[in-house]
Amino acid sequence: MIIIAGYTLTEAHKRDAAVEAFAGMVERARKYDGCLDLSISADSVDPDRINLFECWRDQQSWNAWRKVAKSPKVKRRETYVNLYRSDKAEKPF
């Protein structure tokens, strides 16, 4: 399992438009084979922050998606995103 998680910072007055620019890509990704979840959302506390979370079945699925994702061009000040690998998932509660 591949997890990509973190956040990016943009100007507060541009944040909501930036999140909206990704809506179509998020919809496509969620239907893409191997995508377990994908979310790009405005942070509820920090007006400059956009949160990113992706969960993919495996490296091959994620690699294939990256070739067709067509991410919109959004100006970012800073990005803090990491890729994590896991061999299992379990219910937390």
C-alpha cells in the first residue's frame, strides 16, 4: 500500500480556488483502478494550508495514475508531503 500525505501552503485568498481546481482530478482518481482514497482539502484551522491524502493499492497503481493524472498548475509557497509504504491495513477501533 502506498500512502502520500502532507500539506502545501498557498496564499489564503487563493486557497479555496486552488482546492477547487483539483476537484476534477480527485473525482477521476477515486474511480481509477488501485485508488483506495484521495482527498485534497482546505485545512479547517490554517487559511494558507491545503491538506493532501492519497492511498493506493500498490506502487504500480500509483505509478500508472501519475502518468495520466494531469494535475492542475497551482502556485504553492511550500510543500510538506511524504510517501509512506505499508504492507497491511487494519481497523483502528
